[in-house]
Amino acid sequence: MQSRDRLTAIALTVLVWGLAGAVFGALFIALYQVLALLALEAWQTLIVASVAAAMTTVAFYSSMQVAMVGSTSGVIASIGYLIVAPQRIDLPTIAGVAAVLGAINGLFFTWIIRRTARPLAETLTGLLAGLGAGAILSTVLNFYPGDLGAFVLAAGVVALVGSLFQLNEHWIVQVCSRWLPAGLAAPIVSALIAAVVAAGIWMMSGTTAAVMDLATKAVIDGVINDVPSGFAGGMLGGAITGLVLELLGFHVEEHEGL
């Protein structure tokens, strides 16, 4: 019986970490490509994409209820924006509108359902993990002149972020939960998720928009081509990392956000 329970726990860990890694990997590669429009240095793009993807993925898994509020807000705001201004598909505007609506709905969620600082504390933990992983990966890439490809890059960043997050989550969440305002946690996390969802809709709508310049369309085409590799690489990196951490005693079934 204990052996069966152990195998069930391992299977659950591989499944959860694999799915989370797939979401992270696809989002990371998409952000990495889109940030190229900002003309950042390569290491800056890597760190910003890693931080943003880590925060968003952790936000989804830290509180499914808040994630649903943010996702719904992002979809509604994006559809409304595309109906009102179909000829002006602008990423900062559509993401900003979605973030505002996400924050408003997050406030309603806090008022009606519950106040807890944990989702925001978990998201900040993801920020620190993404920052550390991005810094490590950018340092490694300085000594490797070749192109790793989307698959390897996603697998590597998922493994680093997942390890850093799991090893530091407990104490960071404990410290942050003491001083973070519980009433602002859901609005901030909901706004973040809504903005990311809106950015995804912007990318999909931009593939058929005639008002976009050629450089932007080229980046979006690159995102669509590389996201499947990021998805697969993230899934593999997440599954392997989760398996190793499970064997080391970090049990996913004990995570409060699931």
C-alpha cells in the first residue's frame, strides 16, 4: 500500500510539474520573442521574460479562484477593446485596459469572498525565482556563443525557476504574508493575469491585422512558430524537476495553492 501511495504521489508530481512547466515554457518563449520589439540587450530580455513568466505561472497556481477572475477579465476586456477599436490593436493599451478591469474585479473578489495575502506572496516568490533563474541562465549563455533553441531554453529556465521557487517558497511566503496588505493581493494578481491574457489575444488577433507593421508581424510569426517548442521543453523540464524534487522530499500534494 505504501509503495502504491508513493507511486501515486510521484505520478501526481510529474503531471502537475509537467503541466505547469508547459504553461511556463510557452509563456516564456512568447515573452522572449515579443520583448525583442523593445530593443533590449539579450540578457535583459532573458531576465524580464523569465521574471514575467514566473510571476504569471505562479499567480495561476497560487489561487485558482483569483486566476479565473483575472482570466475572465482579460478575455472580456480584450473582446470589448477589439469591438470598440478594431483598427488600433495596440499592446500597451489592450493590456492596460485588461489590467484595470482585472484589478476592479479582484477588489470585488476580495470584498465578497475572502482576504488573503498568499497569492501575492507566492507571486513575489515567483518574481525572485525568475530573477535568479534569468541571471543564472544569462551568465551561462555568455560562455556559450551558439543558439540553444526554444526547446532547450524553455527546459532550462523551467528547471531553474522551479527549483529556486520550491527551495525558497516556504520562508519567503511566511515573511511576505506578514507585511503584504491582504486586501490588495487579489486585485494585483488578477490584474497581472488579465494583462497576460490580453497580450495573448493581442498576438492572435495581430496575425490577421492589416494595421500592424511588418516588424511586429514578423515577431508574432516567430512566437507562433516557437511556442510549441517552448511548450514541449517546459513540460519536459518541469516533469524532470518535479520528479527530482519529489524524490528529495518536496511533495506537491502539500502545496496550499492546489
